[in-house]
Amino acid sequence: MKPATAAKKLGVLLSATPAEFQAGVISRDELNELQATPPAWLADLRRNGPHPKQVIAAKLRVSTSGLMRAGITGPLTTAEIEALKAENPEWLERERTIAAEARKEALRLKERQTAETPDAAPGRRPSR
């Protein structure tokens, strides 16, 4: 797979990875090995960043759209994320509320779908 795909699956920013990682092709076995026993550079990136927007959003418990609305378009380090959490600006509280409501609605819809089609396998449409 391409290095960008592997970096996304590993939850790290491609531009922060070593040059040999960025230049090569990563096999599924190599990706599994990196996930099972991360080298020092990967462990450090996961711990300290810089983090991609998906990781930032997860750490702040907001959506990536919420980050964009707040004007956060680039990577942040763990220290910067922790500073945002400590500061707890108004936009962060608002986006957390929006994200929580979206999760509740998704769960409600999933429960409703399950109740309507109890015999159907998860993820499959009932036959007609």
C-alpha cells in the first residue's frame, strides 16, 4: 500500500514519518508488524505528535468538521491538544455537544433499524 494509506491506518501524519517510510511501499505484513511492535519513531509520533486531524478530533471528542469550523486546519502536537483541553474554549464545548448529539442520533437510528429487522444479519438489507 502507499505510504499515505499506511500512515492513515497507523494514525500518524505522513510528513512526520521517516524518509524511508515515505518513500517505500508498505505491505500488509509490514503494516501488521508496525501495529504489533511499533518502532521508537512510531511510538513517539503516536505519543507526542504532530497528529493528523482525525486523531486531533478523537482526542478532543469532536468531529473533523468541528475542527474546521474552529479554524484548526493543520496538525497539532499532544501538548497543544492538552492546552486546548485545559483552556476549554467555547467552540470546544459547543462542538463536543454537537458531536455527542450526533453519536446519540446514530445510536438511536441503529437501535431502530435493529428493532425493525431483528432477523437480518448486521449490515445486510432484508431480502424482498
